[in-house]
Amino acid sequence: MAGFWIRINPNGCVIGSVYASVLETDDARGAHEEFTPAPADRDRESAEGYRHERVHRLEWQRRAKPCLLRQCNHQESS
């Protein structure tokens, strides 16, 4: 599994990232379980609009890196 899983808040800001090879999953549901173990928390996050996407290195550099370095233009979620 090449690339990264990224965690995206409802404002579109990437707030987490992990190498895809570290996770034992190849789907967004499994990635969400890894980032958020408690089912009730996952349900709440899904309802609020949190997303998990698998991206390759160039997409990670374009979308995730600025957010993780706090150099993006997204508003912080409350």
C-alpha cells in the first residue's frame, strides 16, 4: 500500500496523516477506525463531516503538508 491516509476535518483541513503501509486496511472505513477507535466517536465524526482519504505523495504534499505545518488557509474547527 503506497501513499498516505489523511484525516480531513469538516472545514477541509488535513489534521492527521499516516503512511498507508502502517495501516492494515485499504478502505476509508478502516482508516477511520485506526484514527478514531471508539465507534460512538466515529459516528459523531462522520455526521460532522470528517473524511479519510488515501493519497499519493504529490497529493499529500499539495493538500496535507500545508495543513500539518499550519500554513493553510482553512479555518480551525471549533
